[in-house]
Amino acid sequence: MLSDEEISEQLEGHAARNRELIRSIKSQGVDVDKRYLVEHHFWSPDSETATALGALLATHGYAITRMNPTQTDTTFVWNVEAEINRSLAEASDAVTTEQLVRLAARFDSIYDGWGASI
């Protein structure tokens, strides 16, 4: 499981990224309160933790759209993608981000952020 310090570092990184994303999206005239199908991305160390993470995400209303191994320079990790219908403001909200970072950490996984086709 990730340490509190590692979780704090992740939350700070997500906060900075989310601020910049929302600023950029708003500058293009996009309504960040409109609902979109938002993808949330995770990395898990193996198929068992990816499956457990996906199962818990499903209980929180997420649809698991991808769960597959991906090779890095030194090993394989599992990519988990989960979709949910929500506003971009909700996707970037600090409460949502912390929930997903902590949920992933329970499975030695990393929450890697969100994206949406707008």
C-alpha cells in the first residue's frame, strides 16, 4: 500500500494537472459543468489487483472498459480504464481525485488521471 506521503504527492500532482486542464478546457469555451463520459485511468501491478480494483470501481458506478497488461521498460503492469458519466468539474474535483487515489492505493495501484472526448 502507498504511504501517506506518496498519496499526498500524488494528490498535489493531480491538483496541479487538473487546474491546468480545466483552465485550458474553459479557455476553449467548453462548459465544464456539462456531463460527459469521463475515462479514469489506473495502473495495477498484476491481473489479480487489476481485477479487484475493477470490481470495487464497478460498485461505485464505474463501467470497466479496459483491463489489459502493458509492457514497460522493465516489467508488465495492468492498465485499468473505468468510465462514468459526470461533469468535467466533478472529474477534476479534489474530493473525486482523493477518492480515486486512495481507492487505487488499497490495491497497490496508481490513479493516473482522467480524460474525456469533448
